[in-house]
Amino acid sequence: MSEERPASDAREEEQARATDADAWATACAEDLAAEKDRRRTEYGPPPGSAAEELKKLVDTVADKLSGLQSPLLGGLAGPAAQQVVRQVVQQAKAAVEPVIERNPDVFDHLAAAGGELLAAYRSAVQGQERRWTARTADDVTREGRGGPDDPGEGTGPGERIDLD
């Protein structure tokens, strides 16, 4: 037969388990915070969202354009030219910033989609490069190119080109 434990023992055991779980969660949170601090120290602050980064880019480009001395402004020179550039930059910022602020998630999705497109392109290019470089001289000769009478026409990557 099984022994029944008093209710107080069961409660104490449950509290001990909850305390252990809390201690584990606390230790994990401390470890994570320490790792984030270490990475921030080693690599600098992490990049912000795509919207924040785009806003920084717009500000940086605006600052650079405002400081340029451009001969493209026709007869305007000196302070008048800089004033025109500042005005155009401010109009562009006024048009772009509200769009960024209203739709920050859109820019995160666009950044993710751009990353996926880059990965797909890289995969396609690497696959093609492997096919080009995997061809041997025997493959080229068997196809009727690369032999002693071959003028070198129709050759491509990975194939022998006769320069004589």
C-alpha cells in the first residue's frame, strides 16, 4: 500500500520546484544579459530595424548633400546654391520620413525579402560556377572541342582556349 504524505509536504515540494524553476530562469536571463553586453562591447551596438537604418541613411545623405559645393546648379554660387540644396533635401526628407514612420514593418519585410533574393542569387551563381569548373579536359575533348585541330571558337568557362 502507498503511504499518503501530508498536504504540507506536497506544498513544500511544489514550492521547492517553483523556486528551482525561478532560479533557472533568473540564471538564464543573467547569462543572456552578460552575453549581450559582451557582444555589444566587442561588435558595437546591434543595427536597428530596417526603418531606423533607412532613416539614418536618409539623414546621412541629406547632411552630405547639404555640404556639397555643386557646379550642377547653373548660375547659382556659394550660399544661394547651398540654400537650394538644403531646400531640396528638406523636401525629400519631409516626403520620406512620414512613410518610414507609418510603415516600419514594411521596411523590415523588404529587407528580409532582399536577403532572400540575395541568397537565391548566390545559390544560383555558385551552382553555375561549380558546373563550369567541374568540367574536365576529357569532357571538352569528347564534345569535339579542345583537340589539336580546334580553332578555339565556342569555348566557355572551364574550357581550353587556344591563344596561338
